[in-house]
Amino acid sequence: MENAEKSAFFVLLKAFDRLVDVLQSMDMTLPKAVVVLTDDLWSYLASETQDININPALEAIDATVVDEQGANSEEILKNLYLYAFSDFLMFFSEGKASLEAAVPSIIDAYDYMAAQQFLLNEKEGKAVMLSDDDEKKIKSDPRYVGELTALKTDRAFAENIVLWDNVVAFR
């Protein structure tokens, strides 16, 4: 991988680790194959010598994703994580473009969480048509803003990494 790809890979791994922390704080668990692969991907970024088999994780994702018709918000949030992770894994067949596609997928998960919190707090959980002001409030959610800031910070940090062998230390 070139440095630009490594940087994008790093940013995504950091973002997935943060999102896993959020999901775990909500008592959600991810398929073991996805968790194991995430660990392997950190090692892969450090050395690029490890063979990566993404198939068990893809199979686990297929088995875990639920139909969103009638799903609760936690199931939908887990789906969003798994969709984003699946986008990320496309790197192994599609290359760098999939790395760029995965970032908006991660942001979507934070947008969803912010919107759900806004609806609960501001609209008493009722279905509503959001105004421009409502959208601005959602986009100012601390967790959402924090993730956007973290993505930028990680990108700047990754662009300055020279020795990728030790990248796992920055996990």
C-alpha cells in the first residue's frame, strides 16, 4: 500500500475502534469474526505481510444484519456499523475507492445516533419532519462533532507516520 492508502486505512481502523467502544457502551456486541478481523487488520497495516481472509467476517456480517423494517434503533445502529465495515472490506477487492466510501458510512452511524437522541430529547420520540434548525441541532451533537474532529485529527496524524511497523501502538 502507498502512504495515502495506509493513512486512509489507519483513519478507518481508528474510527471503527471508536464506534465499537460506543456500541459496547450500549451493551451491543459484534460478531466475533468482525472483532478478530479488526485486530488482524491492525497487524496487516503494520506489516502488510499477513494474509487476510475477510470471508468469515463477511459471512458473519450477512448473518447478523437484520431487516430494518421493524428493527429497533440498536439493531439499525449495529447494521450501520456492519455496512460501514463491509464497505471498508471492499478495499481488498476494489482498492482505495472503498476506503473513501467507508468514511461517510461511519459518519452515517453517528448521524443516526445524534438524530435518535434529538428525536428522543426534543421531539419526545415522535416521528416528525425535521426543519433546517432541527438538522443543525443534530449536526451539533457532541458525539457527532467529536467523531468528525477525530477523523480529521487521525488523518493529519496518519499523514505524518513514517514507520508503519509500530502503528498498532497508536491504536
